[in-house]
Amino acid sequence: MRYFGFKWTQRSSLALEPTTSQSTSCKIRAAKMAVLRLRALVLAVCLVCFYAPAPSWAAAGDFLRCLSASVPSQLLFTPGSPSFSSVLVSSIRNPKFLTPGTVRPLCIVTPTNASHVQAAVLCGRRHGVRVRVRSGGHDYEGLSFRSVQPEAFAVVDLANLRSVRVNRASATAWVDSGATVGELYHAVAKASGDRLAFPAGLCPTIGIGGHFSGGGFGLLQRKYGIAVDHVIDAVLVDAQGRFLDKKAMGREVFWAIRGGGGESFGIVLSWRVRLVPVPPKVTTFIVPVSVNDGAVDVLTKWQEIGPALPETCSSGWWSRTGWPPSSPCTSARATRSSR
Ligand SMILES: Cc1cc2nc3c(=O)[nH]c(=O)nc-3n(C[C@H](O)[C@H](O)[C@H](O)COP(=O)(O)OP(=O)(O)OC[C@H]3O[C@@H](n4cnc5c(N)ncnc54)[C@H](O)[C@@H]3O)c2cc1C
């Protein structure tokens, strides 16, 4: 206030004493300036609150050095690596996240064993670098491989940790997070002579890690429920880098990782699941019907009779334009297997 008052005095130096009207206008002007200063102050506070700081490259360098001490260099991809882009896009399903504006990771780690995952978590914590985990890359917002704001982050891509071990006698299996649901279905059917299955999602390229973290519904759910109803154990790397099984993580965390949202409670490396019996033969059919052919009536009828069908019978309704459908599942599968 004093500063602006002084400026007025300077500018009004032709008048020895300000008149009353000059004095009033001075006060009004000073008040206006005060409002402007207040606005500037609020704007500055907002900028401080919401501005995302540029990545700390010093921390990023320390993080990379930390990782290099525990993870073989061929499993680390930085933007300078020739394969960085192909590894990054290998499981991106939504082309909207392939634009140059997408905030990319400072590195991608592709662990081949659990200790590499542990190293990424520990190095990230030590050097303040956020670690995102990707299994099948089907996240609707792409948050397993991109950031919505500029920040230094790394991606732990579990594509190399994808084995499925089926125990037919106990009707159980251990499946790694990097496997797809299609790989799980195939391994279970093969090991059991088509007598066992697992109730999870439709699209075969969905990753086990993200799918189980969100619940996992599919065509067997009327009879058997959703995927996480059949998870009986898991191995988690928590924020301290500890390996925890169901007993060690405790009931609460074990409950939370089964549907409580991916990436919230740690990185789940593998899941033990209970398999379900199925008949060796399954009948499927599709009834394509256009709006001009009475699709609205068919949909109405389907809603009436659907709930009354036996629970061994699943039905779904897809509304779409054009035929045959172009599936993000099939194209993505081809991309990933070419890695
Ligand atoms: C084409 C398509 C079809 C779909 N069909 C179905 C369906 O039939 N039924 C259904 O229920 N859902 C379906 N979904 C939704 C799908 O299950 C979720 O998007 C799921 O999160 C994808 O898992 P992901 O591993 O492929 O994805 P990712 O992008 O790898 O991961 C998704 C989220 O989980 C986190 N995450 C990944 N791996 C781990 C891990 N190991 N530990 C902890 N957190 C992890 C990621 O950080 C991210 O936040 C479909 C999605 C798409 C795009």
C-alpha cells in the first residue's frame, strides 16, 4: 500500500498538496491495487499448490544407478535404448496414449525374477521415484505406463513373469501376474484335459495382475462368481520391499488386494487360484440383430428371460457399429507375443 501511495505522490508531483478529490481517487486507486496484489498472491499460491515440479533428474540418475546394481542391464530400458519405444507400446491397448504428449517413464524394468521387482520398489523409495506396475496394460486410463502430469516415474513391466503352474490333483494353480487370462485358461484346460477352468474375464489378453486387482468378472460368473472369489493365496512385494504371502500380509491386506484396486497395496507377483469343474463341451452362439431388425425388442426380451436361465448358461449383449468386430484383444495379443 505504501509503495503504491508513494508512486502516486511521485506522479502527482505537479500538485504540492493533493486536493480532496485527488485524495479520494488516490484511496480508490490504492484499494484497486491492493485487490490486484491480493489476486496475484492467490494466483501465486495456486501455482505453488498445483504446479507439478519438473522431474528431479538428479534423483532419476541415482535411481537408475541403484537399479543397475541389482537388475541386469538388458532388462532396463531408458529412452535412449533402441528398444525403449517398442517395449513401452508392446501392451498399450488405447492408441490415444501413443501420442507424443503422453508422459513417458524415465525407464522400464522388465524383471525376470522377483528380486528385480523388489529392487525397483526399494530404489524407487530410496530416491523418490514413483514406480508403476504393468501386467497386461489394459488399464482404461493407461496409468500402468503413463503419468497424467510431468513426473519422474518408472514402469515395472511384468511381461516376463508369466508362468502358470497347474496342479490337477488339488484343482489349483499358481499364476504369475504377467500372464494373460487367455494363457491361464489355456494352461488349465491343457493340464486338466478340458475338465477344469477358471472364472475370469472375456478378453484373453487382459493381464492377471490388473484383472485380479479389480475383481474380474466373466462368462462363468453366474455359476462360480468372479475371479477373486477363487484366489486362495498370493505373493506380494510391499512398499518396504518385503515378500509377503497370504499369512504374512494378514487378512486385511489379503482382502484388499483382491479387488481393492491395482497398485494400491504393492506389486502382486503371483496368485494361487482354485479351479472349477466344467463339462468337456461348451455350446456357444451369437445372434446378430440390427436395430432395423428389431434389436430393441430382442434386448427387452433378453432382459426378461436372462435372469431365469440356468446358472450354467451365460449370455451377454454387445452393442456395436459394423461387423465383424475389430477386437483390441486379438491385435494386442499379436503385439505382445512378438516381444
Ligand atoms: C479390451 C478390454 C476387455 C476387458 N474385459 C474385461 C472383462 O471381461 N472382465 C473384467 O472384469 N474386466 C475387463 N476389462 C477390464 C480389465 O480387467 C482391467 O482394465 C484390468 O485392470 C486390466 O489389467 P491389466 O493387467 O491388463 O492392466 P494393467 O494396465 O497392466 O494394470 C491395470 C492396473 O492394475 C495395476 N497392476 C497391474 N499389475 C499389477 C500387479 N501385479 N500388482 C498390483 N497392481 C497391478 C496397474 O498399475 C494399473 O493400475 C477389460 C479391459 C479391456 C481394455
